[in-house]
Amino acid sequence: MILAGLKIASDRGAEGHSDGDALTHALADAILGALCEGDIGLHFPDSDPQWKDADSLQLLARVVWLARGRGLEIVNADATIILERPKLRDYVTAMRENLAKAIGVDADRVSVKAKTGEGLDAVGRGEAVIVQAVVLLSESTS
């Protein structure tokens, strides 16, 4: 399983055309949504072989570049990963640092939280992962 660029030992992982990093994809989608630019699949389609096995942190950096091209900067980012296992507490600091580097902010402006499905539905049975992310953009001061 890859989350925020970290390889996390797990008997399961997300399927994807790129590296399947659900956390990084959710953050990229949050930025694209704030820009009213569709989603990550529109910008990096799985029908395009150049994105096969792509590093999602690099895709995120491209999305940030798009925002900066519009005169916007990331103020902060917040993400919640919902999965039953593996437990992620020991990885959260490194996730925050990796995401912060990719979006060009200090790690204290990136929040990552992990929750479980409490045994309910596909998440609780360990069949799925959900990531929710939100970002705050502002006009660039530079």
C-alpha cells in the first residue's frame, strides 16, 4: 500500500494506473476541485500510457503548479484516511512531510488523520479505503 508516497506493509493495496496512492490522489482532487478543473482522471487519464505507474507525489506537484499558474497558493490541507488496517499512526508525520514537500508548504500546514470503519461496510471489512481531503487556496502574495 502506498500513501503519501510511503510504502506501507499491508496484505492489501489500492489498485490504480499510477501508483494507486489514494491519499495523494484525494489531495490532488481537492485542489483541482477548488480550481473547478475536474478530477485527477481528467488530467492524468488511465488511457494514457505515460501515467502508468506514475509517482502520485509528482502528479500532485503538477496540480499545485496549475494552481500557482492561476496566482493561487496552498494555505493548508487536511485529509482523513478511512481504512480498517493497517494502523497508520506511526506513519502520519512522514505522510505530512511528504505531502508538504509536494505542495510547497511547511508540514505544520498539512493535517493527516486516520480513522477506521469500526467493522462496518466495505471499509470495516477491509475491502476498501476512503480518503477525504480539503484544501484552502488564497491569492498569492508573491
